[in-house]
Amino acid sequence: MPSLPPKHYAVLGGGISGLTTAWYLMRGAPPETKITLIEAANKLGGWIQTTRVGEEQVLFEQGPRTLRPSGLSGLATLDMIIQLKLTSSFLGISSSHSASKKRYIYYPDKLNELPSSFFGALTSLFTLPVLKGIIPGLLREPFVPKRKLHDNDKDFDDESIHSFVSRRINSHIADNMISALIHGIYAGDVTKLSVRSTFPLLYYSERKYGSLLKAMLVKSNKKNNDNIIPISHQDQILQRTLVEQNKELLKSVQGISMYSFRDGVEELVSAIESELAASEKVEIIRGQAVKNLSFEDEIQTIQGKRIDGIDHVISTIPSFELKKILYHSKSPSLPHLDYNPAVTVAVVNLAYDRPKILPVIGFGYLIPQTTPNNLNYGLGVVFDSCAIPEQDPKAPTVTKLTVMMGGHYYDDNNIDMENMSDEEILSQAQNLVQSHLDITAAPIHALVRLQKNCIPQYYVGHYGRMKQLHEAIKSNERYAGKLSVTGASYWGVSVNDCVLNARKLVENLLSNDFKDKETMGGTRKIITGLERVEEEENISF
């Protein structure tokens, strides 16, 4: 069998998706492979940003602060952590910890503690304003008819999260509890986001069983191995492999609901970056934004740098940025790259030199869209020092909070963030914690970061648009076999989602690019990174 020619992959973007993509390429591709990672900023990691401040070296997270070990995506990240030898820095938070059990919603003018146990739920269902009406809603839910397919087109069968929950339970729960949850994950508007793409468990529970409660009962039967959400053959194999390879770690994380590292989530970024920098296969280009993609063999940056001999481009940058590059390159347009907006979130870290300044303990609280007088556009507040005090050994008496503001509110109200100073944003955050938590003291440390366009918004119909994008890449001679996409714009915004999707893309590319044609039946597949849409082709609705 003749040897296959070496490949040169260009990875656009140095956030967690780009880093993970380059890392798996480095580990899995033949020695002669070349990998060029191009990042517009001078620093890698994207929205994962950890900073220590002051003499006490207080740790502030301006992006993700904890990761979850659950599900296939959680397994994929844990496996990466083992390979990167980060387990010695691992800080787990048990399911019984107050940060795991005690979570709140601020509605309408006070903190409502969400139930964490069956008996707690029995009381809360009758006493919490935020859960008003949930009992009659749940009692009627099994009798609510399944929604008819949208125009008999299962690709675009979708509705907003608010519409789904209002229809199957009631609008009060959608307005309050669910909108608060969406603020915490997407900083988005519950009336606009796709239930199919953001909460597939809800969507497929109805499609498969006709009822959420029926789906829960079926899954509670341990003898039932049926999956509510479609799982591809690739995912099944990967899950079995990861479980088999990481038995000891999985035992150690049993009973852990979330985790971080001693020096914050950015430790993950630093570990990947170190391995990439040490590899002869990899070149990292920082501070260079891509301007042109020829899809022949060349990339040009805005600063004038040219990268030649490119065989395959993997874009992990936001999809709307990819659209701009294709436009400037005079390349054929691809559908829907700029359909979904991304919201901007103001992240304000506050540290107080008082150990018991909070009125409650727990992970923090979220703010629903219906909370009145939300003049500072609050989304939620995290009680950082409650969750992982081990990150601040030099500051045992310090209380840390992170206030998140803006998101869809900035867009809905046409707020001009370009002209708002850090001082104004800090003042808004302090006003919010004073109003909600009665904290009037001045912080000893504060850090303001405006995270522009940081969270993509999967609007209703997202799945169908991704299928059309998948087909467009496959059918266009300019892109077929030369362009793949992954990252938060497409199939999930969490760190775990980004890691898993990057890993699967690389596995597909390497198995495709480095097998001879005879082994593959005479043809090679076109890998777009959007293969998830093919997994649902044979599902009966």
C-alpha cells in the first residue's frame, strides 16, 4: 500500500475548541503532519480567563468557573485531564456540599431556595412563589397532546423553550424558573431559544414518549437501556472506551457534582498550550486575525502573514466571524453563519474582606426575566468562595462574588456598551448586590470584564439550519474536503461540549484522511464537523 502524503491542518481560533482540536490532531496524526493554530488575540483560551489579584492572590474567573463530570461530554473532558496529568490539581465539589445543594432564584423580590431533595420539594411546591402552579401543571402534563410536526418537516420541527414549557406545564414556570435557568446558561431570552438544540432531553421526551413524565418513568426503570436522546454509533463506542480506560477516575468522581483546579479553569488551557508548544508538529500564531482563506493552499492574516501549503481548514471561531472571512476572501457564501447572534455579558468579580457577608450559603442565584425593577440587567450572582475556598489559601476570610449582567437585555434595550466605562459597570454590580443581598461594604478587589459576543444564541430552527449548512459545505467544490467547523456556534456552548465535539471531529478527520481508499470502499467521506444531523436521519417522529 503506498504511503499517504502528509497533511497540513490550519486551526482557526485558540479558544478551548481550537486548542482541543489542535491537541487531538497532534496526538493522533502521523509524525510528518503539520498543524498551524492561528489566534487573533495574544492570549490563548478564549473565554476561559483566570486572574489572581492583590497580595492575597485572590482568584477571579471571568469565564467558566466549574466543570461537570457527567455525561459523555463530561467523560471526554475528564479523559483529557488525565492525559494532561492535571489530576493532582483537581478540586471536586461533592453533591452534598452546600454549593451543590443550595441554589436560589431571585423572584420577585427575595431569594427562593430551590429544593434539593424529595421532601424539600414537597414543601417548596406549596410555598415558593417561583414554583407556583407547578403541581397542577405536572398533573396535566401526561395528557397534553404531542405537538404536530412543523409543516411535516422534521428538520425544522422546533419551538422556543418558553413555548414548550408553557404548553406542557404552564407559563408561570416558563416565565420564572426556566427563564432564570436560561440566564445562567445562555444569558439568553427564553422566548427565542430553541428547545430542540438547547434542551434536547425535553424535546425528544415528547417526540419519543409523548410526555415528559412518561419519559422519566421509563428511564427510572434500570432494566431499560433505551436512550431518549439519539446516540450515534460513534458516541456509543467512545463512551464504552472512555469508561473502560478511566475506571479509577470515575470511581473517584462518584458523588462529585462539579470541579475546578487549584489555579482555576485556565489550568486546562495552560496544560494544552504547553503540550502544543513542545510538539514539532505544531506552530502557534498569536495576535494574527485571519483575513483571507483561498481554500487552495494559502491563508493570509490581517497583519500580512501568509501560511502556505494548507490542506484542510478547521474553523473554531464564531460562525459570524467565519462569514466575514469568506466574504473578504470572495469565497462562495455558506448559509446561516450569521443567523444566530451572540450576546455580550458584563462579568464583575468582587472580593470582600469579610467571611460572613452573605445572607445565605450556596452556589449563588439566578434572576428570571420577570423579576421587577431589574434596572441593572442582572442575570445572576455566583458565590465563588462558598464553592471552592481551596483556590484562595492566602485569603481565608475573603468572600468572593461574581455578578453577571446584560446578555440579551443589552440587545433588547439597545444598550451601547462601547461607551460604558468599567466604573459604570462596577457601580451597577454593586447596586445589584446591595439591593439583593444587602451588601453595602466596598470590595477590597474588583475586576470588570465585558465579554463581547461570548455566548451564541441557538434560535428556534437551529437544528434545521445546521443541516442545511452541513449539506452546503459537502456540496460546494470550494469547501468539500477542505473546510470543517466546530465550536460553540454549532453544537453546545459549554467547555465539555466544545471538548467532545472537537475530539469527534478530529477522530472523523484522521480516520478519513489517513486510510487508503481500498479500506474505505474507494471513496473518502467529506467531514464537515456537523455530522450530528446525519445521526437523526432514521428517527421516527
